[in-house]
Amino acid sequence: MTRLFGLIISLIAASVLTTVPSAASSRLVADLSNKSIAITTGFHGTELLLFGAVDGRAGDDIIVIVTGPPTDIAQRRKDNRAGIWVNVETNIWKQAPSFYNILATRPLDKIASIEMRKQLGIGPAHLGLTMLPEGGTGPAIDGNRFIEALAGNMGSIHLWPAQTGTVSLAQDALFRATLDLPANIVTGDYNIRVLHFRDGMAISEDRTRLNIEKGGLTADIYNLAHDYSALYGIFAIAFAVAAGWLAAAAFRRN
Amino acid sequence: MYIYLPIAEISMHIGIIIGLGGGVGFLSGLFGVGGGFLMTPLLIFFGVPSPVAVATEANQIVASSVSGVLAHMRRGNVDFKMGTILLIGGVIGSSLGVWLFAFLRELGQIDLVIKLCYVVFLGIIGSLMLTESVRAILRTRRPGARRVKLHQHNWMHGLPFKMRFRRSKLYISALLPLAIGAFVGILSAIMGVGGGFIMVPAMIYLLGMPTSVVVGTSLFQIIFVTANVTFLQSVQTQTVDFMLAGLLLFGGVIGAQFGTRAGALLRGEQLRGLLAILVLLVCVKLGYDLAVRPDDLFSVELLK
């Protein structure tokens, strides 16, 4: 049921978020400095270089959209009940991007009209996200009045940076941008969409992917906890008892 | 230096983790409380997801309690007989508590119940302990203070199944510690704490145990309760972060040793007064958060 629902959502998303027609397209090629990232013990966020070439003219613009793996997001609203502030409403955003960052050569409203951005699915409000009441059943809720709060909350935990990042375009041909990935980034496949704009119209597009997975000791501990959870629990207790005993023994000699 | 926590899935400064472990471990050794009522909110404050904070903190308390209990055992301050009966009650109570937890979650009000439990119980216990300890301190300062009776005799001493607890110098019904263990067990399952901050005053004021054996006996009991929580959480929710627990307990076991030593320098009523102030501070902070309009009425949680 959920899978079917997800399929419907992605079909709707695919039809709403029109890709740029290839007829008018110029050439655009983009690539990343690193296409796969391993989250190991020392991971504290990372930077990636996005670079590429475009067959451009003076006044052309580039917009880059980085989208993380889709995930359900619970959004809760507090209200005052009998003098205390409690969560009174919980709604679920279905398959919303776990990371969403836009980078551009100029402020977005200077590059394309709001209608154009809506049509191309640029910006949190234009993603066509679906909101359901808690439990995932019942009719969809009009999410328009909640999307700004969602973007605010996601921005404060660095997953949907509010600030549009910078893309630099040299000699109307070579572009580059630094992608900042925060320490709390979600693992999975990331889509990076690069759009070439001229006179307010998107004239070409390229996409590239990025994979983020746990690696090394981080992956080992995570896998042990999930695949052999009883053993993991016993090991955690044994370690704690041993550590406590060792500390007591060490302090006794002093 | 930052370290990425594999289960919490966040990056945290290693100094903050060890510092938290050490600070809470010190209080744990000093007062004989697990420190869960402090550590869980602190971990959440530093960005650890709340289920991971609750489960991991249980694992860490196993270590600091073992370290603390060994120090108390050397001084003969653990009543194993009393501890075992409290523990039996605790197992029964926490099973009931887990059931109650699931029931309240179905009603959709578990968060509110947890917070209200914290405010109510921390408030009641903190005020009672503070009043009593201030009175005791004033009494000892008064010249010619007379020696008070070990404990008052009342209806509780008429209950059946009487048992002799030699370490605690008590001859009381086994039903009393069993009931207290069960009650604390229920609360610890709902509030996600070891329950020492309720157990310690209950042992002193309800059972009439001498303060010297209360801390060690409470720690003895907490080891088993938190080990059980660690195992159940590992199996059911996979929210025990071994890396986080390891670093917390590194600071925690050392802190607990210093805490136990510092505790030996203070008088019982002074210790209880300090614990009361700490408990009341946490209570006021949690109550304040419930009563004051939050800056942002909305919050989000990524569901996996």
C-alpha cells in the first residue's frame, strides 16, 4: 500500500516537475569532485566541488539544486492547553527531500520568474509535496500553510539551508560551486540538477548523482546493532560492567 | 576533535561527551542516583535523538553504577538482601510500566505524560528532601541537640512477611520494599530513568534505612534495572549507541569515583540538601519549558 502510494507520488512529481525540453538545449556538462562519500568516525560534514562547462553567452545563469534521499517528515504544532504548551497536531510530509539546497549565480528572482520556478520545481514550496494526517491515513492536507514552517525547521538543523549558495561562472563557459554537506547528513542517493538559464528561460539541464554511505567502524557498529541486536546488547552491558569494574580497581590502588 | 556517532547519526565534540559523562558520573557517585534525569535532557539538548539518548544513557549508567557500587561495597555499605527485594519489585513494576507506556502512546499523549511525570515527581521529591535536610542541618547546629529515634513505628510495621535486614538495622515486612521497587519500576519505564532519585528518598523516608547504606544499595539495584533496559532497547529499537555510551562511561566511571570520595566528606543531610536543590532546578527548568510559549510552535522529526 505504502509502496503503491510512493509510486503514485513519484509519478505525480515526475509530471509536475517538467524537465527542460531538449529542443532548445545548448550543451551543458556537470560533474562532482567526488561521487561517493563514506561517513567514518572522523566525519564532521564535508565539502564537494561541483564543476562543469556550458555553451553560454554573456548574461546567462546557472542554478544548481541538490536533493537528498526522500524521507517522511513528521511536523508537530504546539498550542496552549490548560496553561501548558503541548503538541496538538502532527502531520506527515510524505517522501520529502531529507536535504535540499539551491545554489545559483544570482538571486533566484533575478534569474527566473516565480511561474518558471514553479514549473521547474525550484524552491521548497514548488516541490509538490504531499501532507497526510498522522498515521498516514485519511485525506491529504493542504500543506501550503505549513511549508514555510517546515523550511524554517529544516533550515535550523542545516538540512534545508535557507541561504541560496553561490555558483561562479567564468567566461560564460566554466562554472563551479562548493556544496556544503552538514555533519547530520542523511545517508543515501543524492540528485544534483544543474540548469542553464537564458533570458528567464531554462535552456538546458544536466543531472549527476552522489552516494553517501556509512563506512569503516561506523558501518560495522551500525550493522552489528541491526543484524545481531541481542548480541550487541549483551556486548554493550558486558563492556559497561567491565569498564566500571576496571575504574573501581584502578582507583583502589591509588 | 569531532566524532561521528554511528547510531545517533550525528557528529559531536569528543570533549563534550567525556565532560558530560564525567560531570553526571560525579553526581551519580555523590548521591547514589543514576543521573538519568540529568543526562537524558542534556544529550537531547546537544542534538542526540531522544530514543537514542534514553537507551544509550541506560547503558552508561550500568558502568557508573558498577564503579560506584564497588566503592560502596568496600566500605560495607550495600544491603544485598534489601537490594534484591527492591529489584524483584522493580522487575514487576517495569514490566507493568512498559505496558502502560504502550497504552499511553496509543492515546498519543506519551510525551506530555513523560514531561508531567518529571515535573511532578522531581517537584514533590525535591521539596520534601529540601525541607527535611534543612531541618536536620538546623537541628545538628543547635547546641545540646538530642539524639532522634532511628525511625517511627506506625501501621507499616504491622504488615506480614516480616524480614530482618541486618545491614539496614531493620525488621520490616518484605512487602514494603517490594511495593517501593514496583512503584519506582513503573516510573522508570515511563520516564526512562534508573529511578535512583525516587528510590533514595523512598528508602530513607519510607523504609527508614540508615543513609550510609542507602546510596550503595540503590546503585546495586540500578545496575540490574539499567542492564535490562539496555538489552531490551538493543533488541527492540536498536537505539543503543555503543560509541556514545563508551565515551560517556569513560568520563562517567572516573567521575563516579571522585563523587563517591567527595560524598564521604559530607554529612548525610548536607548531601540530601544538595541533591534536593539539583532535583528542584531540573524540575523548574522542565516546568518553565512547558509553561512558556516556545519561540517556534513547529518542530520536525525525520522518520526512518
